[in-house]
Amino acid sequence: MRSWENSLPQMAKILRDADLKEDTHVLLVYKLPRVSGKSMDR
């Protein structure tokens, strides 16, 4: 989860620098790994 949180600022910078049109929409999909017996709250 931490790697996902750390990558969001970099992804935001890339999108800002891409000079996209104002009405462009971006969808990010993230699939959490299946972990048995561990809490995902960490």
C-alpha cells in the first residue's frame, strides 16, 4: 500500500507535465494483492 501512496505524487507530476486538455479524464486502476491472514490496514 505504501508503494501506491508514494507513486501517486509522481503520477500527478507526469499528468500535469503532459499538458492534457482541461476536459481529459484519467482513470487509475490498482489491484490489491490477495493476502491471507494479514491486515491490509498497515
